[in-house]
Amino acid sequence: MTAQTITGNEAFWGTIKLSADAIKLINSSPTLVTQLLDYQTSFTKQTAGAMSADTGTGTGTGWNGSAIYFAQNWTTLSATTIVGQLAHEIGHFENTVADIAYDAQYRPAASDQSVTANDLRAMMGLHREGEAVYNNWIVQQEIQKATSSDGTGKDGTKIYLAGDGLYSTGPSNLQSILDNQHASDVAGNLTGSQEKNAMIEDAMHVYGPLPTSEPDDRPHDQRGQFADGDRL
């Protein structure tokens, strides 16, 4: 059976036309290809919308609960950056059903604006970000190995890990944290599920103080301010 690939001409891309280099990187990751095919299925069923570009001044790519949108300046971004951002946001899409079920069970009532309730909403939102970061890292590793000369990833192409280097007061070390976590997990013979949980927790700690598009706002604070828990 011939493995399915992404052409860049699928209807779900909407107004987005990625470069040949970006499509090549996408097809280097079995995980990302499978997830985009899942998106295509949802698009066909009209449970996910066509991808589009932000028409405002936003510089971030995101998932709004129904469709993935790209930053308004996406055409100026490198293939490694755009594929990295996509790998993060498709992670939100893939986890939507589980997140909704989790929210229904644990999210505080919208009328509860206590500090405890807001902190719980914030942690739930940060957990979603952690899931997306883990997905981004998995895709990154697959692409780096697939594009290397010997399959080890040492000289392969490294896509962007969303959230790395975004502290307003200095570079974050998300990449090294996850890479070191993986090395430790391998040495400790952790299962895939154990590693995933550890990396999600690592990402939550990094994302908590990261700046957002709102001045003087952090994801932790922003999560807690809105009862609907919209993603960043």
C-alpha cells in the first residue's frame, strides 16, 4: 500500500498555499500527515473549517475551536517556522474531543470567578498548550530524523518548536527542556505515555509566564479571566 501524502492542494487549506519546501517537510512526518488527513475528514464532514489567514494584525497562528488560522504575515515565514506552528495547532485540533469531555467534567461554573476557579481554568488551558507542544515536538523529531543523512537526526532539518525563545525578558529553553526530558526518559525506560505526561507538564511550566498578544498578560492570567477557556 502506498503511503498517503499531503499535496498542498487539498480543499481544507482554503486560502493557504504552502511552499513546496513546507509540503516536503510535512510529508517527512507520518504523524503530521495523519493528523492533516484527520483534518481533511473533519472538513469534509463540516466539523472543521477551511484554514485561512488572519485578516487583522495578528502575528500568531492558532486554532479557534473550529479551524486553524495562520498569522497575517504567514507568507513571510520560513518553511521550518510555518510547519512548526502548524504542528502545534494541529495538536489542539487532535485533542479537541478529549479536551471538551475533560472540560465538561472539571471546568468551574462560568459564574464562579474566584481565584481558585480562575487558577483551575488557567491550568486546564495550559494543559491544552502542553498537549500541543508535545505534538509539535514529536513532529519535529520525525522530520529531523527523516531529513538527516543517516536517520539519526544529527544533521536533519529542525522545525520551529512553538514557545521556544519567547520570554519577553530572555530566551525560553523549551527545546532543551524537552530534549533533556526525552534523554532522561529513555535512560529511565519510561513508557510513551509516561514521557508524554512528563513533557506536557514541562511545557505547562514554560508556557505559564510566556507573553501573549496582550501587553502585560500571561497565558496563565488570560486563561483564568475567561470562563470559556478559549485557546491562545
